[in-house]
Amino acid sequence: MVSGSRASEFQDTMIKRAKGVTISQVADAAGVARSSVSRAFTRPDMLLPETVERILKAAEALGYVPNHTARALSTGRHGNIGLIVPDIANPFFPPLIQAAQLEADRSDFCIFLGNTEENPKQEDKLVGRFAGQVEGLVLTSSRLSDERIRAHASQLPLVLINRDLEGIPRVLIDSGSGVRQAVEHLAQLGHRKIVYVSGPSNSWSNKQRRAAIRTAASSFRMELEVVPAVLPSYSSGRNVVDAILSAGATAAIAFDDVTAQGVLAGLSERKVAVPATFSLIGCDDVLGAVTYPGLTSISNRSNEAGRLAISLLLEMLSNRSIRDVRYVLETHLVVRGTTAAAG
Amino acid sequence: MVSGSRASEFQDTMIKRAKGVTISQVADAAGVARSSVSRAFTRPDMLLPETVERILKAAEALGYVPNHTARALSTGRHGNIGLIVPDIANPFFPPLIQAAQLEADRSDFCIFLGNTEENPKQEDKLVGRFAGQVEGLVLTSSRLSDERIRAHASQLPLVLINRDLEGIPRVLIDSGSGVRQAVEHLAQLGHRKIVYVSGPSNSWSNKQRRAAIRTAASSFRMELEVVPAVLPSYSSGRNVVDAILSAGATAAIAFDDVTAQGVLAGLSERKVAVPATFSLIGCDDVLGAVTYPGLTSISNRSNEAGRLAISLLLEMLSNRSIRDVRYVLETHLVVRGTTAAAG
DNA sequence: CTGTTAGCGCATTCAC
DNA sequence: GTGAATGCGCTAACAG
């Protein structure tokens, strides 16, 4: 393990907190009323251009910067939105977060990021902490119960990603389309029995994928066995390899790429050749080109989901109304190196 | 490309924003003054236990929850801290962010996450937007100039990760130790000429790594050539493979694992066998077990850096003083499958 | 167009 | 131990 930390130099210095210049000081300096200063910043068109300029100049000179908190208290709007994800370390989320952030930025909103560690209690706690500091919330792949989600939705504007609750705006990544392609792909390669390595039981995506695989498998007259991996992680995947192999299948579809990667590692450790004797397909397509062999995976655009969710939320905030929208983003199979004809 | 999005159900509903219960309503209900309600929540020991209980009961019944913004305006503290990173999609950062979040959570602080896209202008903008909403800031692998950083540090409590500015508290991951081990490892394998695939020019880590490699190489009497990759990304790494090969070296150390991964892919495309004819070492050790062959890498504990930075910042906030501390976290080499004796 | 007034919801002096 | 004022910094009517 890496270790050893040393510190040096301990000279303490008192913090010189820049005691904020207030609107009144600017008002005095510019020889106007406080409200005019306020207007100069929020509705300049209500003032004479020359007045605005004078105020702005005075403000600049004093180093005035509007106090966000005071403004928030007065207006009830603070321009923050919360984004909660189960596991920031899962490569599925960063692109989504990034896109969300970009979209929020376009409207001058700041994002609070919350990480729940896949833990519903932690998620509940975060929502509580965020509420009151944010104007709205995006819950991504929430692990909360329907009831808790509805409870929160009644408190503040809420948008869901990968959770399908009627009445609450939601963006869904429909694995169905990609899953069908994946199963068909395996069928054409001659596989007769496959395994689905499932994900978190309270995950909508997991339920959806499992159902889609079940349907597709039966329509192609393939046998299907479900092996639960519980958490979507590398180690979960590696841990269930024995269960997968003992199922007697020749191919597997995993809940997500990270799990698939764990499975891939486990197979390799047991000298099972991929794709020669076993085929593997992931989901999310977040590290397709990264593994060896390149992972065949079901691709989506998680970033689009993030962008859309924020966009939806911002719309709700500006309209002060909630549309019961349900966006569905489709997926498709990307074939790489982990699938081949059944041995 | 994935595509196709459809929306359905457009029934609009007005938002029923839960008009916050205020302290006054609770005061009335409990038959006390507003100040007592305030005290019941912030300094219960100043009140009779029975009074506190009565107030809390009334609050509970009304569903009162303290208004964070109002409290912040009054006290000047809002319990938020900002965390800014260059690229959340780079696997180096998520563990750091996660640890930071955990540490902040322990003290009931919320984290604003900012992503700069490796862009100093964006970074500056984010700092500006955050200032005023956060009590302090952590800049991770900042791409800003020393001057800008000092300017910001004079405005609000600031902690740096992987940036060494005297007078500003900082947490540094010292690649030096690991780099020396890496170069020695290559020397022992018989490599005589190596390449350093560099990272962002305004990155402290990059400068530090380059310098350490230079020193180590000369002490082992190895030739060194630096090939710039500009951005730490998979594609940057892949793009510089030709330059690496034409340098005539037999081994390379990359700025980070992601870059190394790109190099690995590029080498594979050019049918250069790793490690048989070319050895490769990454930095950060964030995806060692993920690539094939497993990437030999210089390991650190980025999560520890995140935790420490937050802890330092919180200490500054509670002391209202700034210690000129400089924490150094050491690193070490982890040998996996991408290094072997020089062909 | 601009100044005056009155809160936003809470924490915090003081008195009692 | 508790209540009554005052102010945090700003925005939003309402006048003029």
C-alpha cells in the first residue's frame, strides 16, 4: 500500500475573510438608492443606461459582488439543482454527470452532486440535506422505494433517470431494443443456453433488462438462467463466475459493463477462453474498447439522459408546472471481441 | 448511434410547492417566542428540556424544517464546500470525489462539484460561481495560473490537491517515489532508452513526474525522450504512438493510466507486442486490472488525497485560520503484465 | 425612471 | 430561561 504522509510548515495565519461589500455601500458611492443598485444588476433595462453605467462603475471600484444567499432568501430561488447518483465510480455515471453539468451551466445553475454508495438510506439522507438548498432534484438510478420517491416529489421538483413512475417526469434508457439485438446475435451464433448476470434488485434498469432478455430468449427458443450479482461492480462479477459456469450456458449477458468486466477477469482466471468457448455481452458500453478482448456491449447515450433530465427540470422550474413526460432513449448492440460462435 | 426519443403524456399540473413552514408558525403553535424556537434547534441547552420538547413536538406536527438559506444569511455559514476537478470522466477523480464527499458528509457539509473540462477559463468561471455559495473550495489538479489561484485564495478558504503553492494548504501526491521505482524496474529489465508520454503542460503532476523521470533516468544512465500527449485521455495516448515508436525506445512511462491505455491500444493496432517487444508503465493505478495485459502502474491513494483536502478545509473553517500545510502522499510501483525484459 | 418601504426566515444581542 | 428588538443583504411592490 502507498503510505507515508508528512506535513511541514505550521505557521498559522488568521483568515482575512473579504467582508463582502454590500449593496448599500455601492448605492452611497454611486449616489443612488439601494434598489437602483439592485436593478442595475437584475433589470438594467428599467434604468437609464447612464445610471446603470455609473452604478456598475462604482460597484466595480468597490469590488462589489452580489450576495447569493441574500438574493436567494429574498427571491426564493438560488439557482442550484441537486444530482444524485448511486456510484460515481461506476463509469456509467461520469458522462451523465458531465452532460448534466454542462446543461445546467448553460442556464447558470450550479449542481450539487450526491453519491449514495448504492445505499437507499444514504440516498434518503442526501435528498433531505439537499432539499432546501436546491430548486430541484434529479435522481439517477434511484434505489429508493416508489413511496419515498413520490414523497420527495411532492416536496420539490423532481426528475428521474432510469426509474419509471407515472406522474413524475422521467428519462429512461430503454435497454429493450439493445437487449433484443444482443440475444438475437447470440442466437445466430448458435448459443442455446445463456445466463443473465443481474444487478441491484431495486434497480429499474435491472428489472427492465431481465424482462427483456427473458422475452427475447423465449422468442428465440433459448434457455435462460439468471445469476444474481447484487451490486454492479467488478468484484461482484468476478464472484459469480462459478455460478455462471455451473449453469452450463455458453454465453452470458451482464447487467452492466463493470460487472461484465469482472466476469471476464474471472473467466480468464479459470482458463475459460473468451470468445472461443464462452461469449459475453455487457451493458452501457462504457468501456468497450478498454477490455481485452474488446467487450461486446449494449450501447446507450447516458450523457443524453443527463442532459435531458436537467433540461426537463429547468423547464419545470421556469414554468412552475410539471408535465408528466416520459422520455425514452433507445439502445443498440455494439459487437466487439467477446462474442463468437458457440463452441 | 443510439437514437430515437419519444415523449408521451403531456398533462400539465401546477406545482404545489410546499410553502415552507416558518419559525413564527411554530412559535405560535408552541406558545413561545420565535427566538425560543430558534434556540430549540441550535442551542437546546439554553432552554428548559420541557420547553425544547414542546417546541420540537409542535415543529414536528407542522412539518417545520429550518430554512437553510435564511440561516445562512443570518450566520454567514451555509455548510457547503466546492470541489473542482478537471475531468470527472478520468478514472483518477471519482475515488477522490467519493472520499471527499464522505468526509464532508461526516461534518454535515454538502459538496458542489465542478468539472472544468481541462479548461482554465471554465475553471475560473466555476470558482466565481461557487464563491458566495460555498465556505471553502478544493481545487484538484488545477489548470489555473499561480496568480489566479492566489487571487482566489485571498477571497475564500482554499485547499489545493496536486498543486504546490507556498502559503496555500495543499495535498500532494508525490509521484517521485513511484517514478524512481518504475525507472529502476525498467533499468533492471535491461531497457536503455525510454519515453515519457507527458500530460497537460499546466499540470503540476506532469511537471513533477517529468522531472522525477529525468532525474531517475540519468542516475540509471538511460536515455530519455519526452513525447507530449497534451491531454490525459485515451485518444491522446493513441495518437502519439507513432511518435513513441519513432523515438527508438523500448519502453514508455505515461502521464497517467488513461493515456497509457490509449498507448496500449495504439501499440496493439500496430502489432507491437506488449510486453514482449515494448514495455509500458502507467500512473495513478486506476485501471490496472482492467486492461490486457494488466497495466504496470504507479499507485497512489487518490481517495486519501480527497479525504485529507476536505478535512484540512473543514479545519480551516472551524479555526478561521489558515495553516501553511503541505501534505505529501507517497506512491509506489505495482508491477503487472505490461513490463518485461527489453527485447 | 428612481427613491421609499417593507419584508424574506432566522440568529442574536440585549433586557426582563 | 425566555421574550422583544435588530439586522444579515437583497428584491419587490408601491409611490412619486
